[in-house]
Amino acid sequence: MRLRQLFLEKIINFYGPFVGAGVRLQKMSKDFRHARVAMKLTFYNKNYMGTQFGGSLYAMVDPWYMLMLIKNLGPEYIVWDKAATINFRKPGRGTVYANFNLTDAHLEEIRATLVTQNKMDYIFKVEIKDKDGKLIADVDKVLYIRKKST
């Protein structure tokens, strides 16, 4: 388990898809409840119009809530990314940022739901913003969660 933690904290910025997209994990809290991700506009993630490529914008928000839930719910739960919807609001012309916050309320709701249901889908909302705080895109991330069979 320590290797996975080291990967998430240190090595994930060298993960091929993130390198190609220019995605960088700037900060991950020790309790895996808060993360901040940035993506600079580069030759590798620029689209035909000279702005952030939509696939790269999605890549920057893809794995974080799944990883944060796995760390916080523990080994008795199964968590998978299931679906996502991204709404592009404004072209990204420079560095963009996304913040991820996993609260006690999220965890309590998930655990309480799984007491009475076998599985569930949980939707997290993520905003991608530019350096001035202007909304570039918003994403609904759907995660599939269930307790492991005993």
C-alpha cells in the first residue's frame, strides 16, 4: 500500500497521459481529502484553435475522486469511474486549475446509502477555472461504489 501512496504523491506527475496532456498534481493533502491540479497550455495539449484541447481538460479531472474515495473509504469498498459529462464554457487560453474536495458529508452519505443498497452511483461536480477564476468547463463525474462481498 505504501507504494501506491508514493505513486500518488510523487510519481503521478510522470504518468504518461498526464505528461502528454501537461497535467500536474500541485497538491494532495495527507488525508487524501483535497487536491489541486493544474494544466498549462502547451504545444501538446493545444487544439486547432490554439486553446486547451477538450480531451486534456477532461484528463485533468479524470482519476482524482476515484483515488480519493479509495483512500478514504478503505479496502472494504470498490470504487470505479463510471461516466462523466463535461460542459465547455469558455476556451482555455493559459494555465487552468481544478480543485477536488472530499468532505465528511460525502463519505457519510456514501456509507449510509450502502447500508441499505448494494451499490450506488455518486456524482461529484468539478469546475475547471483559469488563473483569474473564470469558469472554463464544468464536469459531472459519476463514480460507481459498492461494498465488497464478505
